[in-house]
Amino acid sequence: MRGWFRVIRRRHCISHRFMAIPLPVKLDRLLAKHDAMGRNQARQRVVDRRVSVDGHVVVRHDLEVDRFSRVELDGVLIRPAQRLLHLMIHKPVGVVSATTDSEHRTVIDLIDDPDKESLHLVGRLDRNTSGLILLTNDGRWSKLLMDPARKVPKVYLVETRDPIPPAAVAEFACGFYFHTEDLTTLPAELEILSDRQARLTLYEGRYHQVKRMFHRIGNRVTALHRERIGGIILPVDMSPGAWRHLTEQEIANTIESTTEDRQSQSL
């Protein structure tokens, strides 16, 4: 148990860009700050229909605008809209799930985009694990996906050293008690594909959770690959190291599938 505690502490030494996400501001405050006017003057300009957000005239001075909103006053650009990015990448084995690392290549290093420095990771994978990772500069979207209460499903392909006994299906469904964190894991769905291969669906993300769960049944994980997060599936023909932007449908599917999986879990 002490070994698990040490590696859990070392986990925090890697840099993940989660914190510095600008919050939305009220429109009148943004205008007042830009034009060195009072809040009352800013509100009056909105009431006079002189302000547009994303090409639409607005009349609410308390409207909250984020950094992805284009704001204009009298047709003059006050603040440009930042590009909204939602990406998937096929993380290869050996690459670190981080934005910066002094010793290893990171998933950010694999991305060729001028705005990649604005990205943060939506979850992570161990260095020796491959598969789907999501990146974004949309803090609201990533918060939604990482909210433990939403129980977003994550699907893994697992290979093991020894044969997987049929009884393991029920054990994973019951959950395992982790002494270090003093908790029992949520019910997980284990589908045995062959003697030493299985597909595992988790609804939470604990440190080295898959490896620790198989350790509890006396087995060892020899290869681990993430296939899906929510409604986003890693294409089978996507090469390790490849990345692309998510489609609007994929982004929508993630939110929809999260709701559906929550409902099925409660039945």
C-alpha cells in the first residue's frame, strides 16, 4: 500500500494546464474596461443597441460573454473571439499525458496547431497506456466531462498476463475496496473477449485503477488501450500519434451519451 501512496504523490509533479481558464464577464463591465467609461455609460450603449455579440445586436447589459465571443461597439471590434478547440488524439505508448514535461514527449508536442498552447487535457492516461485522449480550451466542456457526478463512461481494451476467470465479471460489477483512498470503486462492466483479453467500462477515474483492479483478482495488466470516452470513439484506423478536431456531432454525442449512461446506471 505504501508503494501506491508514493506514486500517487509523484503524479502531481507533471504539469497539466487546468487552472488559468478565464471566466465569463458581464458585457457592461467588458465595455467599461475597454473604453474607460463608467458602468452606467456602458449599459446605456447596450440599451441604445450599439453593441453586438457574435454578429447579433444585444440589449442585455448583464449578458455574460466569454473569450470565445466576438464583441463590437458601433461596428468597431472591441474583442475578437478566440478559437474554440475540441481535439482527439491517439496517444502512443511512451508519451506523457501532460502539457509540459522535462523528460518525455507530451501529447501537446504531437499537435500541430498555432493555438495548441491554450489547450488542456480532459483526463489523462499513464505513459505506458495508449488510446483516446481529449484536449480543449473550453473549460465548461471539460468540467462537464470530468464531473464525477456525471459518471462519464470510459472504455478500455485490456490484455493480461494470465487467463481472466469468468467469476471476474461479477467481482468487477461489485467493485473493489481501495485501502489507500478508503473507498470502494463504482460498479464496472467487464466483458471477457478471450482468455487474456477483455473490454472494461469504468464510470470514474482512480489512479492506476484498471491495473489495481486486475491485481485484486491476482492478475497483471500487460497492455492497456482506451477506446472511448462518453460518446467519442477512437477510430480504429487512426494511427498512434495522430490527432484531429472533433466534429460538432461528436461534441454533442459526448453530452448526450453522458446523460444516457447516467440514466442506465440508476436503473
